[in-house]
Amino acid sequence: MPGHPDDRSERSVSRRNFLQMIGITGMASGFRWSSAHAGATSNDTRRAPRREDTHTHVTMTVNGAVRELDVDNRTSLLDALRDDLALTGTKKGCDHGQCGACTVHVNGRRVNACLSLAAMHDGDEVTTIEGLGRPGSLHPMQQAFVEHDGYQCGYCTPGQIMSAVAVLHESWGDSDAELREAMSGNICRCGAYRNILAAIKQVRHG
């Protein structure tokens, strides 16, 4: 008969049994997960990563010389050039590919060295500002930057010159607007853009 005290008692017992079963099952599941997780953590701790899994042997031709490097897979081309090869003419500016201070040539094309991993350049030919010209034997673009005062603080200048040399071999028009667009990835905080443009035009039309 509905509402009879015995019915309520039976339902109450059933609910208690059900809740107890859920609690016991949850505890058992948690124990199994904790044990498995602890075992995985223990195994991961025992197995240290091997050097061959984290480093790459790279052979590059840099400024005409063959260089061999054992680089961490996370190392940028910029850091490899500066820290491993001591080619500090290539500057670290924003380190996010936004300022162009780290511009170098890879297989004849300009790239932002901070956005490229050194491990990707096995067999490539890399040219930095040090390989473009030397004191007493400057590249025409370097000489034009001197003549037109295309720099002030000089921090962005290596990247500006490397991009400007690349522009000579790219399919840009001769208008000032197109040349400015071609150089738009290189930022000069000193604002020497007019002089930089004059230097590029001199070399391009000379």
C-alpha cells in the first residue's frame, strides 16, 4: 500500500546501499588512477631524455665557411649565429619577427633569423652582415649607407642593409612607395627612413 512505513524504510535502505556503492567504487577508481599515475611519473623520472632526442647535428655554410654545430632543437638560427658562432653583427631586437634587426640571407633569400630554428638549416648557405663586406672592401650597399647617413644608433643597420641587398634581387618597382613597402619589415626607431631609401636607390640605379 503506498505510503506504508515499511515501503519508506525499504526505499531508505536502498538509497543508502546505492550511495555506499558509489562511494566505494569512486574510492577504488581513484586509487587505481593514483597508482597508475604514480607509476607513470616514476617511470618518466627514471628515463631521462637522451641528447640525440633533444639536439641536432647541423652543417651549414656560413659566410663561405663550412660550420658544424650540435644545437638544441629549440635554438633559433639567430641564437646559433650569435652564441655558437660569435657572429654578433646580426642583432636581436624584438625576437618576434617584427623589427627585422636579425635579417640574414638563407640560400640567397632574406629571412628573420629569430623565427627560424637552426636545426632546420642543415645543408643551407647562410650570409650575415659579416659576410657581406669588410672594412676597406665594403659592399656597395654598405658604402651607400655610409654616404647617405642611413643610420643613427646603428642597431637596426645590419638588418636594414641585409634587406636592402635582398631587394636588389627581388621584383620590386622603382617607385619610392614600392621600395618603402619592400623595406617595411625593417623598423628604424631613429627614423632614418629617407636616408635609407636614398642609399637603396643609389645602389639600385648605380
